[in-house]
Amino acid sequence: MKKSIKRVVCTAMVLVLMFSATGCAKSEDSGVIKVKVGTGNAMPPYCSLDDKGEPTGYDIEVLKEIDKRLDKYEFDIQSMDFNTLIVSIDSGALDVVSHQLVKSEARKGKYLFPEQYYCLSPMSLCVKKDSGIASLDDMAGKTINQSPTSYEYSMLVDYNEKNKGKEIKINAVSDLSTADGFKQVANGQVDAALTYESTYDSVQEELHLDNISLTDVVMVEDTYLMCAKGKDELNAAIDGALKDMVKDGTLSKISSQFLGQDVFSSYSDMIDNGTK
């Protein structure tokens, strides 16, 4: 009798392991394909955990809406730290990652991306209050620090290529914290730092530097959901849903709810026309 019980338990365990390792698993009963989606747990207002430990934020609501629109698929949304997300999609444990990712050249070689971005992230310049800098045009011949491996670095290089004679001097730096970058702006070591408004506000809560300020938005990043290689049909389905959500205003509504503004109506022209 004990041998029989052990055999049943072992068989059940094997089936569980087989299911967890298959990624997009198809339910034989319903015909619905289950999709394992990973998102972050510590990046509000995009993806974090509420007081009950449940996923919440802009990314979560977008994923839930896509799930509603795709009858063929059922999303299993899991929250984890960023490094675990990448390891999991690389190992096949996740089919999709949602973490405000940019479509860099390096990533395009390893993963699939929908054509349609699902969010826009506006960026501004942290500058000295008396600098006279209000836009990237005012940065001609002036200095800015940026990691050479970052997507923002490539955006600045692209800006310089499109604005000959008005190039920004980009200092390639590594391992420079945001706080230290702001301090360098404050003491005149560098003219500006590219940053998000939320980042600027949180860092300034600690630094209280009274001689720096934030410009209006000068650059916008378009961010994408990221699918594992081989998930072409799923990637196309997500792309179609996102395009519909842009057209019917759903993404704008979710943006207004979680980000405090409709980033699509405010900044989509900056994606088409470059930076300001």
C-alpha cells in the first residue's frame, strides 16, 4: 500500500514539474494557452506590491487588460525582482516580461518585442538654477554624464548625429549614482543630468540641494513588453491588443489613473519627432 501511495505522489510531482517547465502551457480541457508573465515588485507606480502583497501598478493593469482581450491566452502574472525576471525568461520559466523595458539593440537580438510600445517615460534635465538651460538645444557644447551601456546614451548620441554643430559633450561614466550625478551638477563639474521627475524628487528629498532644478521634458523613452524567442504568435497577439488599446483610449485611461497624466497624448509626438 505504501509503495502504491509513493508511486502516486511521485507521478504527481513529475507532472507538476513538467507543467512548470513548459512556459506557454495549453490546457487540454479549455484549449486556452496559459502564459507565464513576470513583472517587478519594487518599481511604483509601474509594478510593485500592495499592503496585501498583491501586484499593483500601471504594468499590472495593462497586463490584465491584454489578458481580457486575448481569448486564446490566460496570463499568470508573477512579481519578482528584476534580475530574476531576466534569468527566468532566459531559462524558459517565463514567456513575457513587463518592466518598462526599452527596445535596445542588444535585447532585440535575444527577445521579441511588439511593434506597439505600452508606455512612454518622459525625461528632463537636472541643471543649476542659473544655468539658462531649458532644453537640449541649450546644451550645445555643454557636458552631461551618461553610462555608455545605457539606452539613454544611445539616444543622446542619436541626438548629436541629428544636430550637427549643436552637439552635447557626453561624458562616458560608469558606476555613478544618481545622487552623485546631481551633486556634480550642483558644484559645476557637469552641466546637466538626464533624469525622471520621480527620480529627481526622491533623490532631492535626501540631498536638499537648493541650487538645482528640473527642466521641462526634453526626451521620451518608449517602453515595451518583452517576449521570449519562439513566442511569435503570442508576441503578435499582444501587439494587436496594445494597438487596439491605444486606439480606444484604454492605455490613456490607465496612464492617467496610475501615472497622473495621459503620457500618450502628451508625449507620443516626441517619439515620432525626436527630442526637444
